[in-house]
Amino acid sequence: MTIPIALTIAGSDSSGGAGIQADLKSFAALGVYGASVITALTAQNTRGVTGIHQVPADFVTAQINAVFADLEVRAVKIGMVAELAVIDAIAAGLTRWLPKHIVLDPVMVATSGDRLLAAEAVEGLRTKLIPRASLITPNLPEAAALLNEPLAAGEAAIESQGRRLLAMGCPAVLIKGGHGQGAESIDYLVRDSGVIALAAPRIATRNTHGTGCSLSSAIAAGLAKGEDMETAVRYAKAWVSAAIAAADRLGVGHGHGPIHHFHRFY
């Protein structure tokens, strides 16, 4: 049997909790073979980001072409893309190779609060990557930033922002509620056909490094395995919630530690 393959296009996290490393861990934990295209190297740990080294756009293109020329990629996850030239390279690669499923996580700020995306690159996300995506997965601050609007407060405002993001050209938006309030963390899957609220208990832990990266890559893993969008999103939400609940068992670092990607195995 040929294992399903997913590709992550994202930045590297030297501490192993987010970015490429979190994506590959998520793919592996969910039974999917992971390939990678690195867009940037970050010097970071659980306390913060101390440096970012950009990968040249032409080398991003070379990585994309090398992977697609040989591997049967069933789904692509896109994470940190900090420069407009890299966004252009990714958009051209997607146009050339036409992967069936593309999950875009518009990473703008790290868990530590460090900004990861240059301001001039935001418009590139809006016009060049969002229209090519099958699903985008912004959290509440990212959704507001993409729309140049205040942070949405309440279900009606979140759904309204979701529909305005749909108008940018993607068929599905998952607005993540981790930055919200209340006993539950509620994500909203917004499509033309309607809105689905996905709730999970809000877990009291500081170890949430890489949560957004892991959720989007878990969704991509589900799509690579042939799941429909709603099934992939529901399963990924449940899996990440369990990984957050188990995060304190790891004891990694002195800041925002990683979630436990392999909680089902050890």
C-alpha cells in the first residue's frame, strides 16, 4: 500500500515545537508521510524568536519542483511565508503542479508575540495564496488583520468576518477561537453552505507552542487520506485538543512549551 503524502511549506523552528517540525510530527502521528519545503530558518525557543533567516525565493522554487517531480503529494499545508518574493514563488509552484488540497495557515505572529510576517507580504497572502487555498485557518487576530478590521467579538461578528474572507476566493475558512474567552474554545468552519461551530473545553496550560501549525497540518493529513473537509477539520480539532491536554506531560523549555504530538503513543 502506498502511504498518503502531504507537503508542508513553512519555516523551521529550531526548538522543534512549531513550523516545519510541528507539521512533520503531526503528519507522522496521523499516519501520513511528510515532505517539506523550508521558507525560512528561525532561531527560536519556547521563550521567543531571536532571529529569522529567509530562504531565497529561487531555492523555495527548487524545493517545490524537486518534491512534486517525484512524490505523489495529496495535500499541501502552507505556514510561515515572511516575504513577498517567497509568496510569489509558492503561488507559481502551486499553479504549475496543481495539488488537489491546499491548507493555508496565515501565520503572522508567534505564540510568544514575535511578528513573523512582513507587513508588505500581507497583501500577497490576500491576493496570491488565499484564492488558491482549499481552506484557510486564521485565528481571531489573523482574521482581523487580513480584513483590516477590529478583533471580532461574538459569534455573529466571527461568522461575518469568515464570510468576508470567503470573498477573497477560498471555498472554506476555519476561524480559530483559541484567543477567545469562556470555558470552551470554539472554532468556526465557514463555507457558502453554512457555518459549523466546533467546540472543545478550554485547557488551562501555557504549553500551546505550535498549536495553529499542528491543527492546519492535521487537517492537511486528513485531506491527504481522502477525508472530506468537514471530517478532516473535526478530527484535527479533536486530535489537537487531546495534544494540548497532554502537553504538560512533556516538560520542554521554560516558556510556552510544545503540545504533545505523540500523546497517543507515549
